[in-house]
Amino acid sequence: MAYKTAIFITLIIFFALYGVVRAKNFIKGPEISISYPNNGEEVLSPEIEIKGKAKNISNISLNGRQIFTNDKGEFKEHLLLPPGYTIIEVKATDRFGREIGLRRGVIFKQ
């Protein structure tokens, strides 16, 4: 009888820990990181490639335009910059409606 109780308690603990590990990403909410460009970076070409990574998202956009990630959560998008200072904004939402956004300022010098 003690053997069955020990197995039962071990299974309950296992499933509880598994549930906590799986729920961790949902509890944290959406995450975004932009690897390029850095904030305040000066570029010499009007075309720039925005690179980054997103986790726990259902929707992501660049300056209000929907973009897509690959199976690793990485995104790469090209953007045409006007001369001068431009703010690049990446926003993401998860399936619970939580939103996060990041901004980067870029200077295009002709």
C-alpha cells in the first residue's frame, strides 16, 4: 500500500512541476529583442534590415505593418528610411491581449 501511495504522490508532483514549467511562458507574456539596429545608430544607406527575436507572441508588427517570424522566433524585415532621424517601432501581442513594444531611433545620413 505504501508503494502505491509513493508512486501516486510522485506522479502528482511530476505533473505539477510539468504544468508550472509549461505555464511559465504564458505567465511571462510576450518578449521582443531587436539585435539590429542599435538605438541612435547612424546608417549610410536608405535601406536597412531590422533584425530581432520574439517569444510568446501571436502577432508582431513593424511600424504598424504586420511581419512574421520564422520557427525560431526570429524576424528580418527591410525598411526604407527617409533622410534624417527615424523611429522604428516593433510591437507584439500574445494570445491573451498583452502587448509589448520596442523603439529604436536611427539616423540616415546622405
